[in-house]
Amino acid sequence: MEITIPTPAGDIDGYLATPTGPGPFPAVVIVHDAIGLSNDAREITDRFASEGYLALSPNLYSRGGRFRCVRQVFKDMFARSGRAFDDIEASRVLLSAREDCSGKIGIAGYCMGGGFALVAASRSFDVSAPYYGQLPRDLSVLDDACPVVASFGRRDPSLRGAATKLSAALTECNVPHDVKEYPDAGHSFANKMGPAPVQAFAKVVGFGYHEPSDRDAWQRVMTFFGEYLKTPSKG
């Protein structure tokens, strides 16, 4: 359902999907790709809810529309600060305050959102799942990261070598992780980018949905999230 998320800079839009049953449920903040809070982003949110997660996708383009906001949102991502991160934190706070939330909250992000999910791994989340996210320029931001399950496509021209680099950084920081690069996938392999002709063109330039890779990545994310979000806290 469509909801309003209170933030320090005013309310923004969001999409909330709830699992069936009484709860409480672990939760996930899902950060959309550069296209925005599209039908695809809503379907991904519903997909998390179907697996038992209270799922919330904030609309990072709420303040003026996609074309006005996209530059500022990317600027926030590379700066590792700004309203976009405030919006993500406000989403986490909203979930944590709900009676049907168990208190354990992860973050997942796609494309642009994957970059946010990586940086936010060091900011009060219990687990992070970046999909083909841009790596932080300074990988020391991951020193205090929560567990990370990351997915990349080898045919992605924009992130060559990112999986290897991220895995090495997380190993050095002793952060539990599962990083995988899919040989037959490109960028956005877990996003359905509109009609078939659009997807066909996207694949030519190294983008586009790839069902086998998406299916495997989803299974890995669910296993990882199950371990860190659904397992009761020790003690």
C-alpha cells in the first residue's frame, strides 16, 4: 500500500508490503534503482513480503520528480550523506516503531539503490543486500559493516571487477559476506525494465533482466536474510 514516511525534511512517499499472519516480522528497507519507485520496485517489495518480511520502499524522488531529483540523489550516494540517507534512515525508524516489526531490519538496493545499501551497511541495519551497486570510493566505510550478500553481473560494463574488489574488502574487514558474480548476467539482471522491446535493447548494452541469475541471487539473499534477520538474537 502507498504510505507517507515522515523525515527531517518533510514527508515523502513510500510503498509498504506486509506479510500475512500476526507477526512480528523482520523488516527490510528496499532502495529503488535510478528509474524510481516503479511498478517493478513495488513488485520487488511485494516479493520480500511474500517471504515473511515487512517491506518498505521509500521514494527517493519525492521532492520534485525523477529528473530533478536523480542528480541530487546520486550526489548524496557518492558523498555518503544527505537527504537520501535521511530518507532511508527515516524508513528504518518507521519500520522499527511498528508493533508488527521484530526489531531486526535489513536493507536491499538495486543499481543506484545498491550503492546506498552498501554504504548503509554500516548504519544500524542488521544485514545488507546490494544488487549491482556502485562501490564506495573509500572502502574503509565498510570497516563496521553488517553482513553483506551482494550480487553482480560479469557482463555489466559499469562494474567490471567490482565483485572481486568488494569481496576482498569485506574479507579484510572480517565482515561476513556472500559476494557472487553471474557470468551470463549484465546490469539490472534482477529488474524487469518494462516491455519486451525495451528489455531486448537493454541487453544489447549490457543491461536487462536475466531470470536464472535473478532466481539464484534471490535464493542466496533469502538464505542470508533468514540467518541474520529471522534467527532469534542470542541471549
